[in-house]
Amino acid sequence: MAISKDLLDILVCPLCKATVSLTPDQSGLKCEKCHRVYPIRDDIPVMLIDEAKIEA
């Protein structure tokens, strides 16, 4: 089950408060500003700064 559009509309990066979008493989949510990728585990976004990986 994918992340719903309604949930994506309200989620923001917990660090910089910018919008997030699904990664192409739908395994995470990427912040458009600070480039952190928050993982999605069992269809639940893990929006913890310590869990995020920084991608260019």
C-alpha cells in the first residue's frame, strides 16, 4: 500500500519544515530543501532526523 496523497500533502521535513516527496523507488520521502531521505517501513514514514540519510 502506497502513502496516500492526503498524507503527503501534510508531511514536512522535521528539520527544516520543507515539503517532502516520494523517492522514485517509493522506499522513502525526500526533503526538497535539505535533501534528507526519511525511510518508509511497513508503509509508515519514519520522520525522525536520526533515521534520515542525506542524498545529493
